[in-house]
Amino acid sequence: MEITGKSNRNIKTLRALYNDKKFRYESGEYVVEGVTAVKDMPAERLDRIFIREDEADRLGKIFPEVPTYCVKKEVFDGVADTKTPSGIIAVAKMPKAQAISGDTVLLLCGISDAGNVGSLIRTAAARGIETVICVGTADPYAPKTVRAGMGGHNYVNIVALPGYKEALELLGQYKIAVLDMHGISIYGYKQTGKTVFALGNEAHGVPQEVSSKAEIKLALPMKEGTVESLNVACAGTAALYLLN
């Protein structure tokens, strides 16, 4: 199936999935861009694939069972979100959030940078954390977040909630540990029982609604006289691997 014009209905829908969060959630679909990211997708999660015309021979048969469109180069590059598009875009079905499971849950609080949210979803997947809860964050299914997730979205139960009240109600059986620069050193901390690990943004940290419920506040020790803080994705990754 060929697409030669930017006014094509499928291209208009694709552009809306890139740019409109409300449309993503109403349609239950999101965009996955890039060869590696698309190849890592389970076939059953894919609804349709768009291939740039000059990459048709190389990429056109990755998922033969999924409807695939060959798109004129200028049309494809005009809708793609990356500076140097790799030639393939997939539309994936947004999974329904599942019940919370696992001994450790990651709670992301007000992290507005899509790259950081995606990186933490990737870390959670690598660390074996089954559920990531997002409150007031960048959209976990925005194109930039999905790119930063590098396939992590395929292995993590992502739960986006409207507020901290809903998150705390959902996490009633979990104790809360907060990453806070004024907390005690994370070195030597031993996790006992089901724990939700909360991360906030660099400017404001974890909000009062959550930190006031925390059983413990943990910090990553930093050499005195050097940097004031770490990027939240870097700090969260280090902390999650130190938890035991």
C-alpha cells in the first residue's frame, strides 16, 4: 500500500498520534519510531507500519503479518519526529494498565522531561520492576518518552494516574521510600517487604503528599564541594540498583 501525499488520512492520523496526547489516549494508540524500537515490539501490539520508500526493500518485511504502508520520502520525513529518521514508524496499541504487582514499585512524581521518564521506564524494565506509576509526569506514551524507553514499555506495567491521592490509595499495601538529598545514605539500606520507591523532579523533589507518608528517606551520597544534584534519571537508576 502506497502513500504519496501528506493529506492522506493515515498520515493525518499518524501526525495526530505524534502531537496530541488526548488523541493518543482516545484512540488507544501510540507511535514507535526507529528500526531497533520497532523490531523489539511484540507483533500482537502493532496495528500498522509505515516505511519510507527508500527503505522499503530493507524494512518492508519485518512484520509481514502487520499492515504496512510505503510512504513517499518527503511525506515520511515531514511527519517523523527525529532529525534523521531511520525509515520506519509503527503504530502500537496502548496496553491497558494491569493490577500492581511485585515487591518494588516505582512512583514517578511530577517529572516533566520526557527523556527522563522514558529512561526510568527503561531502568525499571532492566531492574525487573513490574509496575511504574506516573503522576503529573510527561506522557509515558509520548514519542520522545517511548524513544528514551528503548523498548522498556514492552516489559513494564505503566499506570498513569491523575493525582497522588489515587496513587496512595492504590499503593495501600506498600511502604514508601523516597529519594531525597536530605535523607540517610542508601548504602547499607535493606529493603524489607513491599516497597514503593518515589522519585520527584530535580527542582521540587517528591511532593509533600507523598513524602509525608514515607517510612524512610534515602540519599545518594555525593562528594562535598562538587555538584549539587544528579539528573533524576541518573539518580533513580543508581538508587534502584542499590536497593536490595
